[in-house]
Amino acid sequence: MTKGNTTKQRRTETRNPDKQTQTKQTPKYLTGGKWLPAVYAVLFAIFAYYMLAIKNADYLYAAQEHSLFLFDKSFFDMLMVKPGALMAYLGCFCTQFFHEPIMGVCILIAIWIITYFLTIKAFKLNGWWSVLALLPIGALLCSETIIGYWLYYNKNQGYWFAPSIALMINMLAIWLYRCFKDLNKWAELGMIVVWCVVGYWATGWLGLATTLVMGLTGITKAPKSRILPLLTAIICIVVVPLIAYQYYSQMRIDDAWWVGMPIFETENVDATRPWYPFIALIVILLVLGTLSFTTKKILLKSKETFLLIGLQLVCLASIVWCELGADFDDYNYHAEFRIYRAIDENRWQDALDEVAAVPGDPTREIIMLRDVALNRLGKAGDYMFKYNNMSIPPYVYDSLDVHMAQTNSPLVYLNYSRLNFATRWCIENSVEHGFSNDSYKILTRCALVAGEYELARKYISILKKTLYYKEWAERYEPMLENPKLIEESPELSFILEYYRHFSNMLDSDEGLVEMYLLNYFSNTMNKDSKQLQVTTLNFAVQSKDIEKFWPRFFLYAHLHPGEPMPIHYQEAAYLYGNLEHQVDISTLPFDQERIVNRYASFQQLSNSYVQQGKSAEEVGELMKPAYGDTFWWFYFFCRGLSSY
Amino acid sequence: MMQHTKSVLIVVVLTIVLIACGRPTVPDSYQTESRPPKVMPDYTDVTVPANICPLNFRVYEPGKQVAVRISVGDLQYTYGDGMKVLIDENEWSTLLEKAKGGNMKVEVFVNEGNQWKAYQPFSIHVAKEDIDPYISYRLIQPSYVAYGQLAIAQRNLTTYDETDIYNNALVITPETGQCINCHSYQNYRTDHMMFHMREGLPGTMIVEGNQLKKVDLKTPEIISAGVYPAWHPTQNLIAFSTNLIGQSFHTKDIAKVEVQDKESDLILYDVTKDEVFTVSNDSNELETFPTWSADGNTLYYCSAHFEYENDSLKDAEIINDYRNLHYNIYARDFNQQTHEFGERRLIYDAASENKSATLPRVSPDGKYMVFSLGNFGCFHVWHAEADIWLLNLETLEAQNLEALNSERSDSYPSFSSNGRWIMTASRRDDNNYTRPYIAYFDAQGTCHKAFELPQRDPEFYTLFLRSFNRPEFMTEPVGITPEQFAAEAKKDARKVKYKTAPND
């Protein structure tokens, strides 16, 4: 009791010397560093949440649609064919939670925050130095949003989580290594060897990088004592992949040291930009491993203080700046995801609302998806030119050649019931970039409509092993035993109606989806199905081909007696009748106000602009506000569009 | 205290072990169903060899738990893991040994709710003759132009072990995809074997003993490099077809794709001398699918007669006429000393019946030929009506091997080295993914019901999205490693020389 009191008294004395004396004699130190890690963790979490859950929710939903995780051992076996594949497996597991983007983002942020604190531990980044631990996870944040259209060409399974989980595990390993390091030399060397083997098996290239970091740890402090660990690390890094190559029959020797590193390559393009975050990650880890960070107290207003505060600002600013730069925020890119999802879920009007909200010129993909929705709602004849039909190519930051065959074609082909083409592109794309929830959903519907029930059962069985598409699969499953349900399904009966009225032939789309559909439907004549006939007329109108238009127009009139003629069909008929006089249109009951009078004013205005010496392009621009919603404007001024 | 803890631990461990090793009990009371159960793969009343791995299956009947009793005489074992039947390999061997030349009885009981149902028992017949211990196949997604994840794999039939012979992942890059195909062996042995690589790092990989070489079989005199191969049974010679292959897509038909030869000829490659010469190149004939008789004195092949009207419209003509291409089977005598070929003679006239015969293979005893017969064309893997037929080479009478066939495509037949087993690449499961089916072919020339290649997980085929292409029997595994093949693949292909045919 007495002893305790005495100690307490001494402590109090130490902490509370005479206040006046302290102010004068004790120097002021930079304080507050204790709370910084927590503050930074919260700030980073908020920023990451904003960038991902708020700005990129549509993209992340699409990411999980293009990914796959099956609760089945065969899926695990299928993936475990390379070092680092465990991360791909765990990455795929976590990616599925982007189905609820907020949940997926929260999981990702949780991994990052754990990684952040492990990094602090691993590299002893206490207090003010803890800002440096934000850099690795900052690089990973950039990697999430940087890929743009590479989403469709991404061969890196589990991409959105795999590097993050791998980094977390490797930071834990470095921390443990630090603990081992101080035990004895042999324990340290043993840890390097063991981690090179285990880390490489589990996390691939990052395991090797971590082994090097272990070898480099503290080299600036005591270079001589680090020679043996560094040598051990280097030997392991060289030898372990060479040995592994003998056991993995699906890994190129050239890739052995980079296995697991996300790579974005196609036949003609080797993208470097999506690689930047990972290059940054390696550099940051090596620098953190090489340098040692002082824990001494730093005087306020000293040069070191300014440097340390500057470091905080530079690190925080660079993370924000890099992420804002890495964020692929092209409006059309995001709109495509939203429209695609709406169509996949049969929310046709939502898809059209999204199309209407596009601020500038949309991509051809958006226009194709729009036409799918209009076709479904039976509104194409009245609305297809009410939307902006001018288009721009998809925005890419490198020479990536985006083709619709590799992006949305399976869904578009499915909706036009070109089932073999939908199946073909699903399979081709999946062979190249991996099967996904999206591909299985399309393959299921194709097989059901085509009457391939055993095949559909196969795809349904697979989807039933997913977490989020099990319910979707169970909705379609009863159709396997009772095909009448297909006819009763609003979604599939529409596709089935086309399918029944198609004839078979040998053909190819040559990878040009839009041109194929335009040529196929505008050249098809069918009087047995009103639905198919309307579609052939819509495509004939879009083809601007007078010869194709008239027979389909009159067939439409014949099949729809007493019904009002959709406005764009009237516009086309009135224009062609006046242009070529092949068909006597004087007896056709055109809408006086919306067609006859409006066409007269259209002509009058365009003639006046021409007389003013304006170019066709200028005339088109000037007339767009008043007549951009007509077939006439589309016919004369919507030109030079290139599909892809 | 310590003693007590130890005892508890032992009890817990033993309980876990017992639960893990527990067998389902066959119920004493049950309702009876007068039909056999629906099981996948369908192993009801199949005939299997005595050296096959366990025939694990899943029961597709309403219920959550199955109890299956497999018995041979008084020897019996019970199995059941949910609705799956996973058979212990050692017990299976014992059952096979005892049932050799006889039958196993399989009784299936399913628990639905609290009620057990007993289905009509079925038999698994066990033949006296073994099967070759290995088969190999190409694992390929049923894609059309993309070929990522392609492998030629070998499977031990006595176990479930499967390993890659060669995997294109060892060499492909995004810039250079690589197609691999047409693995072939001399007389079921793997010390003389080959396969092709196309697109990236192209060439034909030849194995001669422990030696590897990659050759380029294309010369200016022939229309393509070698395609469909046939090793001569005794000599270091390979007969190849050379083919200009095209594919078109059906817009509606569930066959999906039509693969056609625009032109095709036959060549012979001398492996030792690296020389090729033309065997047959009639411009009005599409010769393909060579195969040797067991004694090596006859070369069989298929050929369709087709006359182009306009050379500049060949593609359009052959596509438009795709339903009128009918292949017959022909034979030409072969002199093993001079390498001269005799005149062709018609062996099977499919065209006269508006049919098309492809992929002939001769039995090791030389008495029979099996081939795939469809309505038209040469690529029967996409033709649902295609069946395997048997031709008696003495009487030239043909018959449909109904026990082996299905309503879907059955193609690429082959005999085992003892001639008692016939394997086919069948799409009967779902019309899209090709699976190996094996049937017993007895000494009287009767074919028995085929069984699907067994897998450890009975649901394997549901989830596995690759086709088993060109299944071939082998008497031994391939000795060259995939890495050795990959190293050779990266080398430049050796050009072969063209020489005039001995007949000319």
C-alpha cells in the first residue's frame, strides 16, 4: 500500500512538474499522432465509399455480373491451377457481394482498413508516419475504378478483391516476420523461405514481392547484417517459381514470376494504365520495407515538423488526385450498365428513361439497347427518332478496340431471338474471359426458348450454386418440366414468337452485331407474325432503303387495319412518296398537322438554310431542335455513323 | 482430471470418425416402386470392365437421402451421401473381382419425408475382359473461334486421375492463341504419338521414343498441313488428310454450326525421313479421315463427290449445298515395302442412301469397322442424328449399334486394344457437350449398353463445361511432360520435304 502510493506520487511528480518551469524549459513536441491512424482510416473509408458505392455502384453491379462464384468444390478445383489462384477464388467469392454494391463496398473497405492497420504494424508506421500506410490501399482503390471498358476483356478472375486480400495476407506475413526476425537468425531465414513458398502459392507475385521486402527490411539501418536474409530472399524468389512451374501445367514459364498480377491484354492492345496502381504498389512496398521510420519525438516548428506535415498533405492529396484521375466516369459507360441491367430485368421503360437522360450523344450500344426496349414496348414506330440517334464511339483511354460482340451482343441477340448468335458470343467471350453470371443467365434463356431443356437444366444447376442468382434460376426451373410456362412468360414468349417464325439458314454476323441485325430484319418479310413483321419494318425504316420499306409498310397496313399508323412510318412513307414518286401516296390518310404541314415547314426551313449557303452539316445542326425527332431529319442529317 | 479430459477427447474423436465413416442402413420397411430409379449417369444394366474405377452416381428421385446396397452373392456394401452414391474404391475392386463375368445387383432405397421407397433393382454386368487402362481426349469449350483453356488430357480408367498431356496455357499469350488438336497414337502406345498446334507456334508435335520434334507438314504442293491423322500400326508412317475447313452458323437449328471441308486430300508422311507425298487429290472428291487396317495393308478413308461449278464461288456453293454432301468409305491397298497404294474400292456406300459415313476405325482383329453415320456432311459431332454403325469387313454388311447410340450425336468411335470395348464421343447428355461413352463389344459381335466415363463426383458432368473431344484408348500414359512439350512447341517447326508418290 505504501509502496504503491510512493510510485503514484513519483509519477504525478514527473507528469506535473511546476507548470511555469515546464513552459519555459521543456520544448514543445509535435503531438496528436496517436489518433491519426484512426482518423485516416475513417477518412479513407468515407472517400472510398463515396468513390465506389456512390459513384460506381452501377459499374460494381456489372462487375459481379461478369464474375462468377459457385459453392461447389469443382469450381475451386477449376480455379486452383496456378500459384495465386487462391486469391482469385477468394476474390470471386467476395465479388459476388457487389450484387448489393453497398455490401460489397463495405467488405472491400473493411479489408482495406485491416490492411491499413497491418501495414502500420508491419512497417512500424506509428503516429504521423501512418499516413504512408494509406498509400498501398490508395493504389488498390485506384485499381478498382481504372479499368473502364477493360471490364469486358478482363481475364483476371476475382480482380476486384484478389489483390486486396493478397495484400492483407502479405502485410500480416510481414508483421509476423518482424516478430520472428527478432527471435534468432535461423527463425528469420526460415520465415523468408516458408513465406516465399506459401506466399507464392497463395498470392502469387505479391508473395514474391513480400519475400523481397522481408529481405530488404532494415537494410538502411544495418546493411551488413541484412546480406544473408536478402540473399536468401533473392534465391527463393528465383528458385520457387521455377520449381512451381514443374507442378503447374497451366502456367507459362515467362509468367511464373508475375502470376496473379492483373494483366490487361488483348490480341492488339497491351494496356499499361490499369497496371499503374500495381506498379505503384510494388514501389511503395519496397520503399516501406527499405526505409526505417523514426519514432523519436519531433520538435514543433522544426524543419522535420514541416516535412512531416507536408508528407501528410502530399500523401492524402496524391491518393485523392490519383483516384479522381483513375475513376472512369464517362457518362455513356455508366449509362450502358444501367440500361443493360434494366433490359436484363425487363424494366423496359426504365431503360428508355436512362437513354433519355444521356446528356450528349450516346454510344451505338445505348442506341441498340434502346431499340430493344422500344421494340419490346411496341413503341418503335412512334418513338425511335424521338431519341438522339447521333452517336459517338465508346470512350477509351488506350487503343482498346471495343466491339459490341464482346459487350452486349448476347443480350441483344437474345431479345431478337437470334439464339445461336447469342449462345455463340456468350461462349466465345466466356472462353476468352471466363464464364459469368451474366453469360449463364443468357445461355439459360436461349436454351429454354430453343427447347434445349437438358442444356438449360445444366445452366440452371450452375446458377443454383451461386448466392445471388439461385432465386433467378429457381424462377426459370419449373419451365424445364412444363414448357408451357415459357409461352406464358411475358419475357420469353416474346422471344419465342420470333423463334417460331424464323427459318433456318447458314449465316454469320462477322462480328458486326448491329449491321447483321439491320441486314437480317430489313431483308425479312413475314406476314404470319405481327410482332416479327413490325420489327422488320422498324429495321427497314432504319436502313433508309426505299425498296425495303414499301412492301413492309403496306404489309403492316394490311395486318393492322383500323389502327392508327405510327408516326415514323407515316413520316417515312410521306418522304419516300415525295422523293421518288414510285408509290402514289395521295390516297394515304396522312396526319395533316403532324405529317403534311410539318413536312412542308421542314422543307421550307431546310431550303432557306441551303439558300443561305450553309453546309449540310450546319443545316442539320440548325434544324435539329425543331425536327431532330423526325425520320426526315434522321434520313437527311444522321449520317456517317459507324458501328463497332 | 487429466484422465477424464483424455477420455472425453477419445470419445469425441471416435464419434467424429464413426460419423464420417458411417454407412446408411437399408430400411426394413418401405414402399416398392415397380420401376428402376432414375440415376445419373445412367448405369442401369450397363456392362463394365473388371478394372474400371467405381461407378459413382446420383439418384434423381424425390427425396433427400438415399441408401444403396450393391451386392454380389453374399458380399454386399451400402452407400449413400445425400442423394449421391460414392463408392469406396477398395470395396468396388472387391465387388468387381467377385462379379467378373457375372452381375452386381444394385438396390436403391430413397427416403422421402419419413417414408422409404425401394425401386426396382438393376444390374451392373462385369465383363471378363479388361479395358485399356488409359484414355486421352481434348478438353475444349464448345466455342467456334476462341480457344482459351485447351488441353489434351489423359485419364486413368482404373482410378479417377486425370493429368494434362499438353495444355495450351503453357505457351499462349493474348497475341498468340493456340489451337491444339488431333492427338493420335501408334497402336495404342504413347512412345509414338502426335498432335497438332495451330495459329500460335504452329506445327505438328511428333514423339518418337523419348525424342520430340515439331514439324511443318505444309509444302507448296499440298493444300494444307496434315489434319486428321492415322499412324501406321507398324511402320513410322502417318497418313493425313489435308483439309481447307470452313464453318458457318445455323441461324435457328440447335446444331448451331456447320463445319465443312471446301477441299480435302490425302497425304502420307514418313516420320523418319521427314517426307510427304500425295496419296489422293482428286479435285472432285473430298477425301478425309484416313485409318489403317490392323495389319497395315489397307488404308481406309472417307470421300464425298462434289463438283464446283464456279471456282470463284466455292465458299458459297459448298455452303448452299451443305445438305447434299455425302461421304462414302473407301479402301486402298498399301504395299508396306514400296509404299505404293492400290486403286480405291468402295467399302460402304452411304451416299446411295442419302447418308454420310465418317470417322472409320478398324477393330484390332481386322474383322470389323465402326464409323459414324449421319444425314450429310463430315462433322457429325454437331449432327444430332449421327449414330455409330458397325461394318463387317468380311461380308460388308452394316448395322446400327443401337445399344451404343442415342438420340443425339454419337461420333468418333474407336476400339480398345483388345477389341472388346468401343468408345464414342456422345452428346446424349445435353446435345452440346461431348462425353465419352464406352460399350462392351463381345466376341459374338454384339454391342452392350454403354456407360458414361465415371467421375468421382456424380454431378461432374453437370458442372463441367468442356467437351471431351477425340477420345482415344491408350495402353500406357504419355511419358513426355507438358513442360517438355511446351519447350519443344516454342522452337521453330522443321519443314518436311515433298516427294513424288511411288505410284507416279
